[in-house]
Amino acid sequence: MTHDTILAAFLAHAAATPDRPCLTWEGTTISYGELARAAVRWRDSYVKSGIQLGDRVGLYLGSGPAFIAAYLGAHLARGAAVLLNTQYRRVELGHILADSAPRALVTEAGLGDEVAGVLPGLAEPPAVIVAGAGVFGLAEDGGRPAELPGGEELPGRGDLALLAYTSGTTGRAKGAMLSHGNLAANSAAVTAAWRWTAADRLLLTLPLFHIHGLGVGVHGALLVGGSIDLRPRFDAGEMLDTLATGAISMFFGVPTMYGRLAQEAEARPELAVRAGRALRLLVSGSAALPPHTFAAVERLFGQRILERYGMTETVMNLTNPFDGERRPGTVGGPFPGQEARVVDVRGRQPLPDGEVGEIQVRGPHVCMGYWRNPAATAEVFGADGWFSTGDLGWRSADGYYTITGRARELIISGGYNIYPREVEEVLMAHPDVAEAAVIGQPDADFGEQVVAVLVLRPGLSPAPEREAALAAFLRERLAAYKRPRAFIYVNSLPRNAMGKVQKQLLAAGLLSERA
């Protein structure tokens, strides 16, 4: 049966088979009915906070059943969820809360200091709801039927479901507006392409505040009625032990995870063999998968990783085939019902196969635009509906796309998106820094690492205590994965005639020095 929204599909499964396993968390199995009851109670708490159709609910929570129940509850209240990375600190958190203006903010005790530090600066402070210690973050975890009250209207396909924030070269975070229809269409395409069914059990260690973990993993499972073995974090040894039980059919991860899983499997190859017999699908995304990692996983597990390409604004765009050649270094072709093409960066005219240009996509999965930012929306959407991704690549004659670079200087480290301008602005706020340029450099473990090239203010010179003070300054303002792993000091930054920093010259110089 086809459902208009992920929420409608989930509720249908909960009503038809309430005892069906939905989540496993810390050794406890949670049924569809139990999760639905928790979502209803979260809905009730939002209604008490005044949530109405279109209002935003911020989710500043770690991964777990409470996150999923609070997320579904927001949709039951006909509100839209705002995803907030739990590594965000006051600069990042403050901007997104000010921009999205949620009526309610769900958080947990360990993040209270960050929230308290941001609220006084907001023109419209949200009602703060602190999740409790129960498995669903609620004072009571049972007692309410899964069925919704009679006649209650659910959100429609055109209603806003999710604000997922991303950034461009300006460094200003933008909220991608994803409708219920966008999410349902994408999950329908993904589950069809990957042969995902109710019999599948997904091992999910990806953070739920990220579109990869929530928009692909959770949405896909809820759409088809499958189950999820949910973990709060990735641990290679623990993952290998779990996969070797034979209870897991699918695993989604970023290249860093696969690299560490392969290292663990090298030490315990017999477990990898057992895991490979039960697994039917390994998916990698969020960054380029090194060919040696692809080969190691195939050798150890007997499985060829399926690489795919997606982004915050669209969820999933391209995929290697489930049946057919999974070509290393490529991201395959469009999902069912979606389109892709490569165009000239300036003229936006389609290019022939083999030529590098900007990748554009079109289809029902593409977001509605950027929240309260019509200029940014107009910049990426063409009149004919094509969305410019900002990523460079080319298409082979037989339809496989290869990503060759990021037109907007995006850095991807361990699967996380890092936008240089955002880091540069925080660096420039330090009194010792006159100029800053942030670039990505190759890293064997994380794919890329963040490097800051700095010009200090006149009269200052590099010193260990000065660098320690700068590192402490950044710790208070940026998530750990965004902080530079190296500082390089120069007398001046190379600039072109228009005054723009020529980062390609910086990157080339660093690579030649390290060669």
C-alpha cells in the first residue's frame, strides 16, 4: 500500500501490527505500537506548548528512541522538526534558533548549559522541554492507545515536515524546507531501489540529527515496516560482534566507519565471514569511499559496498544499482522517479558524457527551497525545476556519475559537512587573528581534515600558549569536528585582483610541502 507520508505509513503499521518490532535499544525491543503511543504523548506535550500547523519544534537531542518519538510527535501536532546537531555550541545553535524561531525546543539535561546561554539573545525564545530519563524521554512510558483520536487530521504531502540546516560559501546556515511529500517520495524511491522490505533489520549508528541517519535510515524502515537496531554511537568492535550474530541484514555508514570496521575485521576475520553471510546490503555515503576500503570490505565480508550520493536539500539523489555492477569511485545513477544531469557551471547548459560540470537534480524529492531566504532559493533553482547541487562531476556513457569536487569549498570529515566560511568567521572573532582561510586537506582516517591558515595581527608571532588559547576559544564556539586540526601561519594570504583569497594556491602549497 502506498502512503502519502512517512507518518501515515508508520501509524498504519502500528494500527495493523502493534506488536511488530520497530526498534532495539540497549537490549530492549520497542514495538510499533509502543513507539506510536509515545509519539501521541509527545504530541500532547507540544499542543500544551501551543504548537499549531506549521510551527517549528527544535530537536537538540542525542540519538535514541526519545528522538524518534519526539520527532513523530511533532508531526502528529502538525508541526515541523528543526534538526540540531548535539555538537553545536552557542554560535551555531544561536543562529539556527534565531532563524527558525521554533515555538518549542526539546533538549536533554546534558545540553542545558548551551541552551541557557542562547535563550537570552533570542527575540522569540521557545518553550524548552527537557526530555526525562525514560526510554522515550517522557515521565510515563505507557498506558495510551496507539490509535489517534477520531477525526484528527494528519499533515498532508505539501506541509512542511523538516527544516534541515546547511550552509553555502557565505557561511550563513540555510534551512532546507522538506515537505512530507518530499520525504515520502524519496523514501519510496530508496526502498524500491534497494529492495528494502519489512523483513529487513538495519543496524543504525548514524546520528539522527543528520539527514543520512534520519532521512534514509529511520524513514525507510518506518515506510516499509522494517526494524532498526539503534545505537548511540559507532564502535567498530561492537558493530562487528553485532553483525556476526546474523540478525542484521543492512548497515549504512560513512567511509570512516567502513575503514575502522575493516581494520577490526582484519583481526577477527571469522566474524566478518559470518556477518557477510547474513548481510544483504552495505551502503556508504556522505563522503567519497576510498578504493582500498571498498576492496578490503569485499575481501573480508564478501560484500560489495553500494555507494550513493545525497545532500541535505534532497536526501538521496544517485545510487549504484542493487542488481548490477557496483562500480567503485562512482555513485551510480538516479533513483526511480528522479532525474540528474551535468551542466556547464556558468551557462547551465547540459554537457555531454565525460565532461566535468555541476550536477543538477530534479524530482519530487527536492526541497521546497530555503527557509525565509528567497535569494538563496532563486540561486539554486532553475525555472524548469532543476536544482543546482554545487557539486562537480561527470557522467559515463553507461550512466554512472562520478563526483570530482565541491564547487562551494565544502569540507567533509568523517561524514560531516564543514563549511569553511563559518569556521573562518569564528577564527576572525579572536583578537589575535587578522586574517583566516580554512581549507580541507587529505586525511587517511576521516577523508579530510580542517586546516586553518592564519595571519596574526601586527606585532604577534606564533607561540604554543597563543595557539592553546585559540584552541580553547574555538572549543567554546564550534562543534569538535569543525575545529581545525592544524594551524599554519603566513605573512599574507594570496588574493586575486578582486581581493578574493585564492584557496587553491594555499591547498597546492600545502600539498607540495607534504609530498
